[in-house]
Amino acid sequence: MKLSYKYRIYPNQQQIKILEENFEFCRFLYNSALEERISSYKKLGISQSYEDQCKQLPDIKKCFPVESKTIYSQTLQHTLKRLDLAYSSFFRRIKAGATKAGFPRFKSKDRFRSILFPQSDLTKGGVYLLENKKLKVFGLPGEVKVKWHRPWKGRCKQVSIVKSSDKYLVILSCDDVPLDLLPKTNKEVAIDLGLNNFMTTDDGTKFRHPKPYKTAKEKLKFLNQKLALKKKGSNNRLKAKKALAKAYEKITNIRDNYLHNTSKQLVKDYDKIIIENLNVKSMLESKGFIVQKSNIQDASWARFASQLKYKAEKAGKLIIEVDPKNTSKTCSKCLNLKDNLTLQDRIYQCKACGFELDRDHNAALNIRRLGTSLASNLNNLIQKPPTLCGGNSL
């Protein structure tokens, strides 16, 4: 399997200056390449390709010898590849009929804060792991200290250096990461994701979400107002921007810590986990949705599902996704459908059989029923392979 490992690095002031210059030149290259593509299409009706723009890199390096001197050649190539991927995604969304295709846009300084070494395995490719556990990065003088808080596994395929708030990180993207199988528990669970309670299991257990964004709303509002009052280009504005970035980073860290701990505990306790296949993107894009979209983003259901899947794969556990349609409106006892159920109804009351239960608990039981029947069908297909018309097994 593939995994990425993130570590904090501690560059000195000279190294930070060069990193910032590298970020800025790669941003300049990206924006210039985007401008070239737009102008070429408007004036000539021809779209520039990645290969066409890559051929210009030697001339660009001659025009900017000082700026490009400390940047690895493949890093410049990947900057152009990054733009090409943005164009490919744009055309893919248009072909799929998306309402917002998202044409590639010019990057501001705050939106381009990473560089990539695409073929680095820490023995070549611009980033090298030294015997003293420090890194030697192309273009940076001296060595860079790294906090290796956990070992990385598998084969490192590429290395990224990212600026997050006022911190610098190195990210190792690894292939062939070995599985770390956990002991079997012979237990299964179905979970219903919600907002009042982040998660409700089929046995009625509820999990409370810390809701860090909702808690920090007032502070964020104050910091945004403080930032708006500062003069553009001043040091005070820069300080206010850093304070706001740190506040958002703290929110992200609280949320990620909760999601990691919860998903890890579920994978440890259960062999089979049944979840809803929620289309969170559609919920956020849809108009007239009753639930506030900021609450959906704060819950971060999609991120939780992603963490649950890769942790389960690594541990040798099974994740089953079911269609969430009508799981809250269906009676888990008699399967009667209650169309007039609203979000304000927190207790499910079935008029057909008189069954009453907590709304989320009822939904979790329906998810379990769907997941169990789906799993049994999959087992039947595995145990009894399809046959030809003559009755001979394939």
C-alpha cells in the first residue's frame, strides 16, 4: 500500500531565506506558464502543452541564473506538471458536466508554499538522508535537522517540502508499505455519522465531536477583523496574518487528532466496520440545504472515512460502504418508510408498528442490515463462482 509520512524540519535562517526564494520562483514560473497558456489560446487558438513548456526551461534558467541556481531541475519540471494537472482536472470536470469546473487560477504567495522532488528516495534525487539522521537538500547550505517522531516504512518515491503556518515540514511518499495486521476480535459494528453526535453505533453508543471550528468562531472573527484593519504590506499585518494562520492550524490539529484517535480505536476493536458512502461534496455544493455547511466541514466526514479506510487496509480489517439513502427514514424493525421525517425529529416513531428509538441509533441499525446483506452476497459470490449456461463452473 501507499502512505505518506510527515515530519517537522528545522531549517536555519539562511536556509529559510533560500526556501522562501525557491517557493517564490516556482510560483512565478507557475503563473507565467498559466499566462502563456491563456494568451496562446486567446491569440492563436492553440493550447500550450506540458512538453512544449518544459522545452523552454533551459532558456528560462539562463534568463534567471541566480533565482534558479538553488532549485532542483526536476522541481521546476514538476511545477509545470502541477499546472498541467490543474488543466487536466478542469477539462475532466467540464466533460463530467460539473456546474463549477474550476479553471486554473493564478497563485498568490499564500497559495504556493511547497516544492516537490519527484524521484527522490533519500539516496538521490535532490534530497539525501545522512548518517546523522539529518537531511541534505539540494540548494540549501549545510544540513537540515528533522524530528523523526516515528519510523517510515516502504520505499520512498518522492519528497515534498511544505510550509504550514510558520512551520516547515518534509513529507515522504512511500510505496510498498508493509501491512501491520492487528489481532482478530470477531466483532463488527455499523456507524451512523451525524452532527449533533459525530457518530452513533448500532449498539447505541454515541461519540461526541469537539467541533473546534464552532468553538473558535468568535476568536477567528476577532482575528479577521484585526487583520482587516492593518495596512497592507506592513509588519503588523504580517503578524496578524500569522496569528490567524496559527488559529486555523490549531483547529485543524484538534480535528485531526480526534479523527485519528477515533478511527484507530474502531479498527482496533472491530474486524468489520459498516459505514455510509456519503457524498459530502454534493452536500456542500447543493443549494437550499437545511444544515449549515460549516458544520458539515467541521465534522469532516470524508476525511474520517478516508482515515478509516487506510487504517483498516493496513490492519487487515474490512470496511463495507452502503447507500445512505433513507437509512434515517426507514424503521429498523418493520422497514416502513417515514417520508415526513424532519431533521428536528430526534426520536424515530414508526406509525406502522409503534417502534420508537433514537433517530441516529435507528439509522445505525439500518446501516448494519444493509452492510450485513451486502457482505453475505459478496461471500456467496466468492464461494460460488458464476457458471456457464451448460452448468460447468468457470
